[in-house]
Amino acid sequence: MKHIQLGLIFLLIALQSFAQQDSIVISGTLKGEGSHRLALSFQSEKKENYSQDLIGGKFSFKIKRQAEPVLAWLQLNALANGQSGTNEQSAGQSSKIVSGTDLFIFKSDLQISGAINEFEGISIQGDVENEGFMIFRSTAQPLITEDLNLRKQMMSLPKSDSLLLKALINKGQAVSMKIIAKQKTFIATYPDALLSWYLLGRMPNFYTADQYIACASLLSAKYRNTGIAKKVTNKVASLKSTAAGTMALNFKGTDQNGQAFELAAKRGKLILLDFWGSWCIPCRAGNPHLKMLSAKYKNMDFEIVGISNEHPKTKEERRAASVGAMWKDGIDWINLLNKDDTDIDVIKAYNITGFPTKILLDKNGKVVLRLTANATNDLDLALERYSKMGHF
């Protein structure tokens, strides 16, 4: 009987030890006044959500250890009635979002500390995965705080105050570009950091295709097979078909004026393939700049070919949307409706996943560069270089 009891005791100890090894604790202390609740959420095998009131500024989440690093969101909420207590007591209380921050959850306990009124700058200690966040924040935190404050100001403005709103938007865009520059610097400086995979996955529009592919190739193989890195590796795979030096896939069709078109017949010209849509605000906003480039480099046989992706149900409606946008924007270069005017699905063939996407071809029909959105000046630099040197 004694042997059986001892066996059960050892079994319980072993099970308890296993349970401890199978979980991690995220705990800490936040200094500040008022009653607050923390909400922790992340996607693992399923969507996981936890919440807990701060009691004396302290909190502790016990969650399952993860098979690989996952991105989590830690959100700070202010309780409306100023009362705190157990989670059950405060479950029905209304709350207001104060701030939030990203962090990685993996296999180690995490210790968090900081101030409630500077929550976006909290310290996260305990594993190598979150070291990247701490390093990045040490250089970018003033900009992150400024960006957050500008967003709060914009949300609180009355709709009638359009001049101030425009000024705040312009200032916010300038701050955002500074943050992007900081992120690029971090990725280049810390290729071994998990955060570099995460940041690169969020910003393909701020690199040319070849810059993006090259940058991804330098990142740590340690995290290459994680879900966080998958966004990058999938993007790289989609970009390789139009990497610099590859021959652009030929397609034929009929333009908006009913004239026959074939891409291969444009050899001897510099061609910019502009994938756009009448519904796409960034596409339309970029048209004045394209008009400037078209006029500036016309004498070196530079020509724009638009491939329009429209959503209306009928071909007539799609054509009306495309032609109407061209007329309003004052553009007259060749344009073809994808699939309606082309012999192939050009958008699918070129792996276009975002609009606008621009692909510059040299006079031999080979890709020079590919970029999405209007976030960089790489197209301008390439054309300027060609105008001065006669090559890319």
C-alpha cells in the first residue's frame, strides 16, 4: 500500500513538473494612477484572448508554451467607473483603450515593467526574441510616441476643421517615413533578430522587388520556417518571376482606342507597366507624377502602358470606370483592361498583389525594377540615371 501511495505521489509531482514546463508566465508591474485592465491576444492554433485587471499595478498571465514564436498584442484599457477588483467583478465594466504594444510569445517567461502613461515604451525582458523590440524602441520611441499623439489629435478633431486635419496628416506622413527609415536601418543592422523578419513582412512597399529579395536573403535562417517569416518568404517567391534581368512575359490585346497591342512589339522603348484601378486612391494620387515622368523622358523613348483592374460586373461598366478615371486625371497613354482587353490574365501572370504596382522594362524587354505603392523614389532615380548614362 505504501509503495502505491509513493508511486502516486511521484506521478503527481511528475505531472505538475510537466504542466509547469508546458506553460509560461507573463507578469509584471505597471506604475501609475487609475484602474486599468490588460488584454493579451495572439493567434496560435486558435485565437487566444486573456484579460486581467491590474491589482496594485501588478498582473500575471499563465499561458501555454508555444511551439514557435508568435506575435501577440498587449492592450491597456482604462476602466470607466474607476473601480477594480477581481476579473469576475469587473467583467461587465465598460473600458476605454489607452494604448497597446506588440511582443513575441515563445517558450520563456516574460517580465514586463513600465509606466501606464508611457505604455507603448514598456520594457519586456526574458528572451532573445523580444530583445529586438527593446533595441528598436531605444532609437525610435520618440517618433513612435509622436506618431501616436498625432493620430489621437486627428481622431479628436471636428470634421469641419479640415485645414488643421490636413496639416496633421502631412506631419503624420513625415513622421511615418522617419519610422520606416528607422525600421530599414534596424533590419540591415540586426539581420539575426526575429523582429527583422516581422518588420520586413510589413513593409514590402518600401523596397523595390530586388531590394526586398536581397534583404530577405540576409535574415537569420533560425526563424525562416516560422509563421512570422512566412509572410516574407511567400512575398519573395511571388517577386522572383519579375526580378531584375528577367524577360517580361509577353501579352497581347486591344487598348482603350481599339488599337492592337503587343508588349513584345514595344522592344526598343523603355516601358513602364502601371498596374492600377480607377477605385485605387494611391493609384490616382500618383498619376500627376507619372504625367511628369512621361513628359520629362519622352525624348528617350519612355512610354507608360496601363493595365487596369476594375471591379464592376459588366465589361461596359469596367471600361466606363477606367476611361472615366483617365479622362478626369488627364492621362492619355495606352491602357488595357485586364482580361477584358488582354489575351491572358496579366495581373495573375505578373503576380500582382497590391496596387499600384509598377514594373520598368529596358529596351530589350527585361525587368529593371518593380515597386508597389508610391512610397519610394527608386523609379525616378532609375530614369534619371538612364538619362545621364544611357544605361541602368
